[in-house]
Amino acid sequence: MMAASAAVVPADEDGYELWLRYRLIEDAGVRGTYAGALGRVFVQGAGTSMVLTAFELVRGLTGLLGAAPVLVSAPTAPGTLVAGVWAESATARGVVTAAQVEMAGPEGYVLASGVVSGVPCTVVTSLTAVGVLRGAFHLLRLVQTRKPVSGLSSVQRPANRLRMVNHWDNLNRTVERGYAGSSIFDWARLPQTESRYGDYARALASLGINGTVLNNVNASPTFLSTAFLPKVVALADALRPYGVKVYLSAYFDSPAALDPAIPNGDPGNPAVQNWWRVKANEIYAAIPDFGGWLVKAGSEGQPGPIQYGKTHAEGANMLARSLAPHGGLLIYRAFVHGGPSTWTEDAWREFKPQDGKFDANVVVQVKNGPMDFNPREPVNPLLGGLPGTNSMLELQVTQEYTGHSTHLCYLVPQWKEVLDFDTHAAGAGSFVRDIVAGTTFGYSRSGLAGVVNFGTDRNWTGHHLAAANTHGFGRLAWNPALSAQELADEWVTMTFGPDPQLRTVLTSMLLRSWQTYLDYTEVLGQGYLVHPLGDHFEPDMAQSQGWHRSDGSGAGFDRTRATGSGYAGFYAAPVAQTFESLASCPDELLLFFHRVPYTHRLRSGASVIGHIYDSHFAGLAAAIGLRDSWRSLAGRIDARRHAEVAQRFDQQVLWATVWRDHIVSYYFKLTRLLAGAQRWLQVELPAASTVLLGGQANQVTVSVGNATSNTVTAPVTVTVPGGWTALPGQISLGPGALGSTMVQVTPPLRPAAAQVSVTVSSTLQVLGATPQTVMVTPAASRCVLALDAGTDSSALLTGYARLSPATAWDAARGFGWSAGAPQSRDRGGDALRRDFCNDTTRRVLRIAVPAGLHNAYLLVGDRTVRCLPTIVTVNGAELARSQPLAANVFAWLQFNLDGGAAGRTFDLQLSSIPNEHWHLVAFVLLRAGV
Ligand code: GCV
């Protein structure tokens, strides 16, 4: 049942339908076969979920078959599709036995072909209406993927009881680690609902997801306020018919935050316990099937029981007891960590001693790895390490460390490795998939949670191909036995159609994308190679050194029991031994567990350093291969989606180059070893050289490395934007040598963020030559006012005046804060961008502007954290507003200030969106026309 490859380019699509696309089956014969089996629809059973079932079947079949199915009230003609709750459908009972439907359970369903009163029928049935709805989606999936619908006898019972998505969505609609626009939940407009909520629910229901946590685990207490409850009720009502329960993330100290009479969140305080009981009663009165609370406690600034001298079990149980009378769950995260040296040990040390002490309605939610969601980590030893505690697995669908919505990184192969990992926790065959399904230790509640990647972008996930991860997560939560190949092919076919060439190419792209990402970003399991506090997108080996530990004398972090942190010993004996021993530790996790010399040989025969170099060159080549494969699909995919994804692949190749160059150059600088198949030159603009003074010549240092076995003498050139001038430098470096040279760059006076690239004019390949952003700020001598904002003591840019929180308005000085001091931060780095003033409250910067028209420029950004808008208003009029900026991206805002005939002062009010920080890095005033 294959369709012919696309002869005409399909019509443009925006991706909104996700995998629920029901395009006409082109082959008339195939279409006829399906129409013959499913052309008549008989829905039996009452309630909203059954109405939705009928709606979905009609919608799907109409699209696929090109004609609406005939709705019938009895199976009197062959080819009737019967969808009914088993107890309410005599027809279903005629085909499906009680034993079958019981086997599927209340959440599952049965698809069966049979004959009723001589009439051949296809039956979708379940003990519940929601089960029938899920079955309807399954049946449509069969048609979408051109699978047979005859001879069906399929009992579908979910492997996991909890199949949840977690939103890290905030009150102001920002999304922590979200890369697809804003939060889909419009809290300001709720309880007014919108059609997108229904479409969201359909998408979840089609995968069998049965729970959603609506808000970020870094939770605002407001979500539990009484005033907020109607909003949650509205969403619960919208999602209920689709079988999706709502849960809320709860702030541990909510009682103190919401009730002025309660001093803290101490679980031992009866007033606190009572507050939670009353809160649970209030919520359940409004939402009788409310799922429960998810809690991040004692982690990354969130309060928790330890600060009150209580254990995690005591804290969790106190909360759980308020939910228990209502059948609610308390999901308690095990993500706790201290600094880099004990990071991987902390969760084990805090949770392992508590095993068996948690109440029955507590589920401990454990991330797949012990660090965070790095591209590769060993399986978290708490999975299998808590036999006496209900546990569930937390995966990250949103691509925090795996390329945001820029890189294609299909995570199902990674998740399969986790699910299929044998922990040996209860002897051989103790797979993670069975532990979280609850069967290994007899958990009463357990399952999977995925930090989801949905946002307000029209296609939900930013990158069209990122929806493959959403789909794969949901399907694995239902059935972890599905293979990555099956899931990739299913998603591709549902999302882009059944063209065989397209399916082959795109499925293969998905399946190799994680390994490709690992090859250009990762180093033998080291974990963090990004700035630990930042956006987790760009490489930053220097800032993550405490985590990866590689230095000139060796690579890796010793986590053995014998000589290291002892982490390897947390696993069950055979696994612990495998990781402990250098001889048996898998190479892909080598540097997570061991510290070795760079000359250490891997199983491939390559040295560690040779592997680091070669795998990163190969990774970039593979990323280019992904881009080329996508380009080869032009004409087989609608032009709009093809072009949008093609743009992302261009970016991916650019960033893969940045990653390769960063990692390879870093290790060459550390080791000066030549190894592997590649030889190259490397150039680098040290951070200080990426700030240029406008309107004057800058002597810029360029570092150069010669990773070849010959002496290299060559000019070092700079490509600059129009209106700039640049004079080259020259290097002469022996084999394996590092050196530097100066180039001269003169940008125009005006502030700008501009792209330059530095390279060595040589036939050798040059790493570090991709264009990079330099910041131009006017030479202070040419400015009316030049302020470097930040802390009281950090370095200042030459000639710039300090603007710190302590700089109160002073008429003689002509600038300063006029009503309350802001905060400041120092992130380290170059003098200009290292530090800034900031606040979540509006602050006023008063500026004396001399007579005449002036251009004001304000630099915003943060080296480590992304920035939401900084808004400048004067007398209520908005003069400038920055776009949201990724970490380490800076932008100049510009507006005019007219000093009139005699000069005047302006009060610049600085603010952001609610609860977010504005940023001020520098302020410059130039006379207009200069
Ligand atoms: C929700 C990491 C992420 C944080 C996230 C945290 C968590 O630290 O970078 O953004 O916060 O994990 O899972 O709680």
C-alpha cells in the first residue's frame, strides 16, 4: 500500500497540524480499500469524549478518503467502523470479549475486526470513552501510515500509568528553556479559553498522554492562589474530555508567600500543614480530578525541607497527606545538586537514605542522567536505586542542551538507550523501562514525564522537525518497546506523507542526528561543555572546566570509588564494576568516570586526543550531510516547510562549525599534540579584542595556532563591514606552535554590533574563521557622556565613567539613579560586557542632556542568561524596547534626546515585562550628526 512519490510539489503548510495531518490518499485503489472498510461510522456511547471521538473519525476519514464517512445508527452494511464504550456497545461486545477489554484496562483500548449479524465491522472499544478516543487516533494512524485495517486484533494497554508532559511555563508567558515562542497558556486571558487549547489536548490525546503540569517547576506561588483557581479550572475542563489531567508545580514555601500570618514553609509547622490541607480541599472542590502537585524543593534557589532541618521524605509526605484524601499525587523531583565537584553525588546522598520513607501517593521524579539533560550522560543510579519508593523518569523533550530549536537532534535513540539500560538493581534484566513501568519493584504509581517543547510558534515546536521528539516521547511513554526506527518512520509519514523516498531519507536523518550532534558537541561523556549558567547552546570549555576537569595534564573527571568521587559505586554491583574499571568502562562514557592521559587508547585504536579531533571534524561533515539530505527533499515537501527547515539547517551547520572549532582548538591549545587524520591552523579573537572603540584605530590581538608539522608563515586578515578599515597582521609559527599577531581595525564612531571574521591566508584549513560579533562602542573622548554600567568595583572600559547602583543622581555629575538604586551583576569577561545594572522593578536613570539634539544609545544583554525586553520610557512614552536576547548576545538601543536651547534633564525609566529583569550594560550620548 505505497503511494507513488510526489509528482507535484504539495501545497504549503505551516506545521500547525503536527502529525495529525489527514491528506487525501492519492492512490485511488488504496483509498477504495480503506473506504470499503471504514466508510460508515457507528459511534455508540455517551459523553463529550464520545462526541470528540466521532468528530475525530469524521475529520480524519474525510481528509484521508476524500469524502465524509456516512454516520449510521446500526452496523447494517459491510465496512462499518464501530467506536463504542464496551459496556454501552452491543456491537463492540459482539466482536471483543470481556477478557480482551479488561486486558486493555481503563486507559487502553482494543482494535478488532469481526462480523456482527453477518456484517464485517472494524471495532474500536474500551472500558472508557477516553480509551475509545485514543483508539480512534490509533486507527487513523494506521490509515495515515497505510497499514492494513483488516484482520485487526490488537489489545493496547499503556506500559506506564503516568504519561505526563511538564511545562516549564511562567506566569508572564516566558518559558524556561523554551525555543518555540511564548507559553501556550495565556494566563492573563484565562479563564477565557481559546481553540488552541483543544488542539493541544488533541495532540496529547493522540499519543496517549494522560497528565500535564501547567507551570514551571521554578514555581510562582501565584499559581496556587485562590484568585488563580478559575484559570486552572478552565484548562482542566478543556483537557478532561481528552483524558489529560492537570497538575500544578507548587512552590514549597507557598503558605508563607500567600498567607502573611504564616512565617515560613516548615513542614513541621501545623499552620503550614493546615494551609496545604485547606489548599488541596479548595482545589479539589473545583477540580475533582485534579492530578496533584509537582515540587522542586531544595534545588537551585527553590526552598525545601532541608532548610527546616527536615528530610525530603518528611517534606514530600507533608504535602502528599493533603492530597491523599482526594486521590492526588505528590510528584517530588530528585534534581538537587551543589557545586560542580559533588554535583553527580548530591541527589543520591540526599535521596538514597530516604528510600522506603515516602508515602504511597508520592512519586519521586528522576532525570535520566545524574547531571542534567546533557547530550550524553550515564543513566541516573536513582533509577533502580529506590526500590522502596515510587519513581518516575523525567526526560527533556525541549532541547536545552541539544541544540534548542536550531539543531535537528532526534532524541528517541537517546531515550531508548536509557529505557533499555539494565540497572541490575533486582538482578540481571532490571531494565529502566520496567522500573519506571513499576513492574520491577511493584511501584503503585510510576511512569514517564517529558519537559515539553510546545510554544506559541505556529508549528508548536519552532523547528518543524522538533515535533518528532514530542511524538516520540508520547509514544514511548505508552509503549517503550517501540523502536526508534518505527517511531521515526511513523512520525515522518504522518507529518510529511507516505512518499517512500522522503520516508527513507528523512527517517535516516532523524536516526543519525543525535550521534551527529554528539560528534560535534561532545567529548566521551564529559557532560557540561557549555557555560553552566548560560543558555546551554554555545560551547564554553573554559567556563565549564570545573565540570569536565580536562586540563593540560589529562582529560576527564575521576568518579571511581578507588581514587575519585565514588559516584561509580552507586550502581548495582555489575554495573558499578563496569564503570569503575578503565578496561570495561564504555568509551562513550570514559571521561565521565575516568581521568586519563590524552594518549590513552580507545577501543577503536585511536588515542583520546586523536578521537577528540577526528570525531569533531566528522561531526561537522555529518551535519553538512544532514543539510544536504534535506536539500535533496526539495519538491517532495511543500515549499514553505522545506524552506523554513532549510534555514535551520544552514544555522545548524554554522553552529556545528563553531562547536568543532571551539573544542578542537581548546584541546590543541591545552595539549599541543598533533594526532588523528586532520591538520589545521586555528585563529581566535580573545574576548577583550571583541570590543572595539568606534571612530579610532584599534590594535586587535589575534591568537593563532599551527596544528601542522611544518612552519607556517602567512598574513592574518580581517574581513570587516563596509565603512570600516582593516590592516592585516602576519604570523610565522613553527610546527605545533601557538602565537599571536596584531591587526588594525577602525570602525565608524557609532555604536554597533557588527560581524567580522579573522582568518589566515593559507591553503590549510583554518578553524575559528567563522564570522563573529564584535561590539563597537564610541571612544569616550568623542562622547558627550559614556557610562559603563555595572558593579562598584569591576574594570571600566577606557575613558568610560562608572554607573553602579551607588551612583545616585548628582546634578554636578550630570547622571545617576534618581529614585532608588537598581541591582548589579558581574559575569566576568571583557570590561564592557562583563557587568551591568538590572532589576525587576522599574528604575529611573536621570541624564543631563546639553543643548541641542543628541543620539542616545543603550547597550543591553547578559553574558550568561538570556534577556527579556528592556524598555525605555520617558514621561510615559516608550522610546525603545529590545527584543528578547539569547545569552551572550548584546544589542544597542537607540533613541533621540533633545536638550533644546538650554539643555534639560531626562528621566529614563527602565523596565521589562512583569517579573523579568531589565539590563543596562552601557549608555552613550553623542551629539546628533557626529
Ligand atoms: C527548571 C537545569 C535547567 C533549569 C531547570 C533545572 C530543573 O538546571 O538549566 O532551567 O529549571 O534544570 O530541572 O529544575
